[in-house]
Amino acid sequence: MSGRKGDWLRGETHKAVRNYVAGRDGRCCFYCRVGFPEDLAGVTLDHFIPYSVWPMSKPRNLVLACQPCNRAKEDALPVVFAWVLLRHYRYEVAA
């Protein structure tokens, strides 16, 4: 493995991970909840916590996303996750 983003997510491994995530989370976009076809055509795997923040391409950090939502999110932290981090930081600074 060369260490680049998603290197191991190719070919049959990509299909297996995509099917696993679909079974775990349902066959819909994690962000907009639009349903996907049975064959998962047009589905992308998105790093829930951006790869630039947490370089992990394991299923626990992957969600299914439609292409428009995946492009819109890009490298941003999900709002809820950012809120938790900021709240924790606020309490640490105040203590």
C-alpha cells in the first residue's frame, strides 16, 4: 500500500466495502437521504471525517453519498462533529 487516499479501495474491494456500508446504513445518501438503485450505480464512498483530518479509509469512517453531496462536502467536517469539537475545546479552555 502506497499510503495515498483510498489506495486499497479499488476493484472488488471497493464493491465489497460499498455493499457493506449500504447494508449498514441503508441504500441512500447519508447527507440528503435520496435512495440509490439496487446496483448502487452512481454511488460514491465519502470519508465522514475528512481524510485530511483523519487519514482512515476503513468502513467506520465511510458513508455512501450521491455525487452532488460528496462534492459539496469536500474536505469539510460534518457540522455535528465540528460542534462537538468546539464545545469540548470551549470547556477545556474555561477549566
